[in-house]
Amino acid sequence: MRTYTPRSPRLLVLSTVMLAVVGIALLGVPHGQEPPAAATATASRATTDPASAAAVTPARQPIADTAPSTMPTASPPSVPESALPPHGEGVAGDRAVQQNLEAAWPADLPAADEKQLLTAGRALLRADATGIVRARWPTVFPDSGGSVAPAFATTRFRIQAAIARRDGSPDKAVVHLVWAGTDRGGTFTDLRITDWHFTRTTKKGAATWTPQPRI
């Protein structure tokens, strides 16, 4: 017959104390302090993998081109004052004015168009300055039906130079004129400048240049 031997009370007390210590230690750890294993692995991989870092780094934007435009304008360049003949030189200086205009603004129209435009531009300027035959262009000179005192004397009016060039479009042109004249007060002035603008229109299959009213 087996005899039962009771366990040592000291061993039971020691076991109870150890369990209590372990329980207290577990309760002292804040909830969620330990990061999940999956999240830790992802963060580690993101900091060590160059491909992952590049995926979250915004791409560098290209620098916008802010260079100013250098396209030429349709207006004629200014002729240097030193290249023009002295004021009051008369007809002898007109050739120099014409040459300087042509050199500053090279031809860009067909010869037939240029000839038509120059003829019309000279006639318009003469009508505007002297008041003669304004009725030929009623849309350009709305007051042509009445009596208009000429601003310049017919006998002292002279066109010194003239060129016809495109005005920003194949269907637009400008006639640039330099002229001299004596006004009603008797004052003579040369190297005056006047521009007449034209648009190309087609009537019955034929193209013609129509002058535009001056603004």
C-alpha cells in the first residue's frame, strides 16, 4: 500500500509568487506597444529598397522656358537720322530717302501687287493732302461730298519716297510714304510720313487691293 507524502508548503508559496510576478509584468506593458510583425517588415523594406523610395518621392518638375520671344514684327524698322538727307535739301535728297527705305524694309510682295499698291497709295496721299479727287474713295474720305479746304498747296506737294510691303498677312499690305509740302500757313516741311493700309479682295475672279479708312 502506497503512502501519500504531502508537497512542501515552501514550494507552493514560491510558485504562487513567481506567477504573480509574471502577471504583473504582463499587465505593465501598454496595449499596442509592440508593432505588428508585418508592419515592421514593410517599413524596413521601404527604407532599404531604393525602388520603393523612388515610388513615394515626387518627380522633379521641369523648369518652364521663360525666354522672351524674339519673333520680328511687321512694322518697318526705323531709319537712322544720319542716313537721311538734311531737311530742305529738295528733290536732290529724295533718292537717298528711297534707298534708305528699301534697305531698311526689303521687298516681300509680287511686283504686280507692289506696283498696284504704290499707285493707289500715292493717289490717296495726294487726295488727302490737297483735297483733289477725294470722291474716288468715299469709304476712305467720308467728307468727300462737301467742300473741303486743302491742307497743303498742290504746287508745293511732293512725294519723296514710297514702298509697299506686307502687313502681317499675305492679304494685307501697307504703303509707307515720305513726303513734303507747304501747309495753308505757308510753312514748308519735308520728311513727313504717312501709311495707308490695304486688304486684298477678290471680285469676279480678279484680286484687287482695297484701301482701309484711316483711324
